[in-house]
Amino acid sequence: MSRAWLDLWVGLFVAAGIGALMFLALKVGSMNTVNKDESYQVIAHFDNIGGLKVRAPIKSAGVVVGRVTAISFDDKVYEAEVTMTLEKRYAFPRDSSASILTSGLLGEQYIGLEAGGDDVKLNNGDRVKLTQSAVVLENLIGQFLYSKAQEGAGN
């Protein structure tokens, strides 16, 4: 086999590999998209959203039930407003609670939705009233160091 044929086959192999990587990247990027016809939107206010991003998953019992579709700042109440799109097949009670959680110690943040006990379900445009903001690691470390400094000053 001549050098030109070898170079051609290597080039084709590299091009196929790049094409496969692009296909996987596009597939993962649009993975678990929520169909607008089969979904409803709810809004939640949080004091602090930490590193939550648009398209972050919304999970209940470890199952992805929706995605974060928008994040904005409400200047009337000075809180972050998170718009969540949930699949219609998952009907949550009106008194459900939303918490911003982290996968692992330093992993991605997601919204954990815990079902309440109300008979009335959330509808399109409703607001989740019970929320728990993100735990900011820097604040926890600061509180720990401050409490240790207070203990040391007391002795």
C-alpha cells in the first residue's frame, strides 16, 4: 500500500471520528427536550440560585420530570425567578416544594421537586410557593470558620 492511500485512509478515519463526536455532542445537547404541547410551566422564587443554569434538570425521586427554561431577577421582591417546564404526565400537587440541590459535592445544580399532599394540581403559570435556595459552599465555610474563631476567643 502506498503512502498516499495510507494518508487517505487515516484522513477518512479522523473525519469519521470528528463526525461521530459532533453527532454525540448534538445528541447530548438536545437530550430530554420537553415538548411544549405536552408540558406546563410553573414559576418559583428563590433567595439564591447559586450556579443553577437554564436547561438544568428538574428531578423528583431521582427522575427527570422537566427542565429549567428561564432564570430572571424579580426587582419587586429582589429574588431570582425560575421558570420550570414540567411534562404534563407528571402532575404535581399545588403545595409541592422546590429545592436547589447539587449532584455530588461540586457537581451540577438541579431543582428537586417534592410532591405535597394537596388534591389540587399545579397548572400552567402557577407558582411554587415552598422553595429552598441553594446552599453556597463559601457561606458554609465562612460560618464554620467564624464559629471556630468564636470558640477560640471564648477560651
